[in-house]
Amino acid sequence: MGTRKRISKKDLKHDALLESASKTTKFIEDHLNKVLIGVLVVVVAIVAWSFISKSKRATALQANAALTNATQALNSGLYAQAQEQLKQLTVQYPGTRSAGAAVCYLGTIHFQEGRFEEALASFNEYLDRYGRDGVLGITALEGKAAVLEQQREFVQAAATYEELAGLSSDNPPAYARYTLDAIRVYRSEADWQAVASAAERLLEEHPDARLAGQARMALAEARTRLQA
């Protein structure tokens, strides 16, 4: 039998970076679609707001029209025009739900273009002004976690994924996905105690989740590392 090669922390970090790169690609593919879902929710809500005052309804509809135009420009590949329209929307219609969607949209575009500081600023702005509720709140938190991971701010990234898991406690697939995201980040830092704790929590809370098998593998690896 050949000698078993010990995996160094350097190799482990490289492996984690590959996982992170794959995660980034998936984020870019999925995230704009999530923002579009959030935009649709905003549109439907605005149409349903028949009880609000006429002036507020008019402002909301104008903001929604601006958001729709920016979305159409983005879908047409006019990225610079779309970003300018989104920025103007946040200035002209502050506090509207469409402005909130625009802030989240800008964060996603910044991330896609590799401007991580600007992306983080946009996601934090959304969270500070509009909170964590709804599709866009979750989208902003996901964006924040992804940016922090790209910036190798692993402690903050893991904490954000853990927060997402906590907000998804009644949704086993989402809870499992976010917990495994946190585990991936803990693993990149070789924090095996944190890996074990997160995996044990997932298996205790949702043992039948579709991704529970990955948690069992992570837990077994963590226990082996802790005993070494």
C-alpha cells in the first residue's frame, strides 16, 4: 500500500478557492434571475397598492416604470445605460420599493463586473435601508456573503451564510444549502471545529435534507482532522 499523502493547509486552501470560483460562477448565473424575481414582486405589489394615496401611488408607478426601463436596457446588453438609469432611480425616487430593487440590482452588476467593494457597499446599503425581508433581502445577503468570500473575509462570510441559514430554518433545502456554504468557508480556513458544529447542526435539524449527505461527509472529515 502506498504512503498516504497528508493534505497541507496550502492544498486545502487551493481546493477551497476552486470551490469558491465555482460558487462565484453559479452566483453570477443565478443572482440576476433572483433580482428579477424581486423586481416582479415589487411590480405586483405596486399594482396592488390601490389603497395608498394618489401621490404615493403615482410616485411608486413612476419609479416602477424607471426600474422596468433599466431592466430592459440591461437585458439588451446596454450595461452602462442600465447602471446609469438604476443610479438615477435611487436618487429620484428614494425610499420606494423600486429604488430598493435598483440598489440590489446595482450590487449584483458590480459583483458580475468584479467591482467587489462597490458591490458590498450596494448590498449593505440595501440591508441597512430595506432590511432582510423578502426575496431582495435574501438576495442582498447572498450577495454580501459572496463578496466577502471573494475578498477572503472568511469569518464574516461564514457568519453571513449562517445568518441566511437561520432565516431559512423553515425551508430545509435552503437551510442545508446555506449551512454547506458556511462549511465550505470554514473548511477553507481549516476551522474543523466550526465545520463539525455546522454539520452536526444541519444533521440534527434536517437529517433528511437532500444535501445531508454532504454534511455527513464534512462531519466525518472534520472529526478525522480534529483527532489527528
